[in-house]
Amino acid sequence: MNRLFLPLLLLVAGCQSGSPSPTAAASAAPTESAAATLPGPWASAAPPSAPPSAGPPAREFAGAAHILVAYKGAMGAAKTITRSKADAKKRAEEALSKLRGDKATFEQLVNEYSDDTASKPAGGKLGNFERNVMPPAFSDATFNLAVGGVSEVVETPRGFHIIRRTQ
């Protein structure tokens, strides 16, 4: 007879007699030695061991503002955007050059260059976010900056960004 059904049969037989026999109750649960030979969830030879837990991983947050220069076909780009990807990158590099040359403030460049209509009224500020919320290139650039630091031109599916870390 199949080893899996024997303990079940003994348990059912014990319940039908009114009180289970001690041997039926003892054999109803698979033992560690029997578990290695049983199919299904008892098939593992040893119980799984969990590594010592130091708690959940620390959550990382940062704040950022950005200048987004989109191109035709970029994710979320307005239908009015007609510039090519190469032109968008050149435009973002031009904005970064003005910022690095102290020819304009970040906020002025947001107003002049950014295609992000949602953050433009707030000077490009996106607020605070958790690392895994933004595209990897955007997150990596942001989290590698010191507060107040400005990134190089960063490409994401939405276009080309200049990122300033705010927090």
C-alpha cells in the first residue's frame, strides 16, 4: 500500500471507532524520516532554514528637480514635440553648459528648456521618492549626487534629464 495513504487510513479507522488509538494518532503525522520518502510538500529531506534576519532592507529616499528634454516618440512626450533624439540630447547639453557656466539658474533653465509640464511650475521639483520608483538611470544619477549636486545629461525612456538633488 502507498506510504502516503497508510497514516490517513489509520487515522480514519481510529476516528470511526470513537477514539483514535495512540498508534493511529502517532502515525498520522509524517515524521522527519518518513518525510524524506513522501511525495508532495513533505518531500524535502530537511526543513528549510532561513538565514538570520536583520530586518527588512533599509529604504532609500531622495529628492530631485530636473530639466527634461523630450523627443518625438519618447515615453510620455507631448504630440507637439517634433525634435529628434539627437536634437534633444544637444538641447539638454546646451542647458547643462549654461548652468555650469553660471549663465542661468536651474529654475530659469527649467522654464526655458524643460518639456515636463507637471514639474515646470515648481521649478522642476519632483519631490521625494524611493530609489526603485524612478527608472534605474534616473535613480542611479540622483542617489549618486550630493544634496545640491547636478548630474551630467541622463537618458531615460522619457528623454534627456539634467538632475539636481534636493534632498
